[in-house]
Amino acid sequence: MCKISAVIITYNEEKNIERCLLSLLDIADEIIVLDSFSTDNTEKICEKYKVVFSKHKFDGHIEQKNRVVQMAKNDYVLSLDADEFLSDELKKSITTEIKDLSYDAYYFNRQNFYCGKKIKFGGWYPDTKIRLWNKNKGKWGGKNPHDKVIIDKNATKKFLKGDLMHYSFLSIEQHIDQINKFSTIKAENDLNEGRKGSYFKVFFKPVVKFLKIYFFKLGIFDGFYGFVIACNSAYLEFLRQIKLKQKGYKTSVRSINF
């Protein structure tokens, strides 16, 4: 039986973390939680279980997730967000596979929930993710805040049956709060990569985003919440573009002043 380490990053996850931990207890040989100095009961909940609990200042999703991966004792790591947990079918698949981990990475579908409702369209399912892999054959990459596991080119991969359950947002208010934070991160990334904002992008990109999610990716079939998701996705794109334009304007003003 091969050993795996489950790794999680947290910040004020008292509503989610216990469900996540419970789904890991039977299959993980160690569970490591790297916290960003939560002010709620996250740490107290983790103390109830056999969890290695550490703290580090948050400096980015990718950075924090790679940091906790390197803390793992075992080569194979299973990385979950605090608002995710393993379905029974996925637990069974992983339990079978860890008898002989013959592949470098394993991927499976993620089922997203919005305000408690299962979302089937709009690009939210199957939302396939690599979350179990040999840490010597890959690491977290992509662009903050939308990170992803990047595996070496010659690494072998296998698909596992079962869904990773993801309770993304418990309320529309929570989604809007995240939109404000994520749009700022995206705008800063765009600016650092030399992109510029424009009035055309401010108008055009949100419209395209809504049409893509609601119609082309069939978000319309998710009913009321499908419409909310499409609108909020367009709103995120709107905020991203106006923040990019504002940040670009401020940068140009500073350069002129100097």
C-alpha cells in the first residue's frame, strides 16, 4: 500500500474544513493544513483530528499551495481546497489506486455547487482537475488566483472515477466579495504582463463573457443560478477591465511626474 499526504491551505474556513478532513481520514497517511492566520475556529476544528497544522503569511494561492506540498513527507500528495471533499465513489477509486500508484498523476471531475445547488452547465462541470500526483513530477502553476497543477511533459496520467465535490459559494454575497478580490488580482497580473485597459474592453469583454457562459456553455439550463453565475462572471470581467485601466492610468501619471 502506497502512502499519500493530503495537503490543504486555509483561511477562516470553519464552515468547510471539517467536511473536507472527514473525507480524507480513511485514505491519507498524513494531513497537512497550512493556514494564513485564521481568526475563526479553523485551527480548533483541525485540532480534533490528526492534522499537522502550520501557519504562514498568505503571499498568493500558487505560492501557498506549493509551500504546503513541500511540507509533505510522502512523494504522492492529494491537494484539496477547504471547501472541497471527496465523494464516496472518488474515495473508492483512490483507495483502489493507492495499492500500487503506477502513474505520476491522477485526474478526476469536480462537481461544483452554488448556493447549495448542483451546477451542471456554464463550464462548471465536469471541471476536470489533477489533484493527486507525485510531487517530484509536477507543481502548482498558472496565474493567481486561478491556479492549476502542471505536470512534467513525460509524466504519465490516469483518470479516476468519482467526483471531487466543491461547495464554491454558500451565498451570492460571498461570490460578490470574492469577485472584488479576484478582479484586483487579475488586473494586477494583466498590468505586470504589459496589458492595457481600454473603453472597448470595458464594454466588450463582459458582454462576451456573459454570452459565452449563459448561451454557448448552456448556463441557461441551470435556471436562476445559471443566470446569476453568468451575470457575476461578466461583472468580474467588468471590474477587471476598469481596474486595469485605472491602474494603467495611475502608472502613466506617475511616470510623467517623474
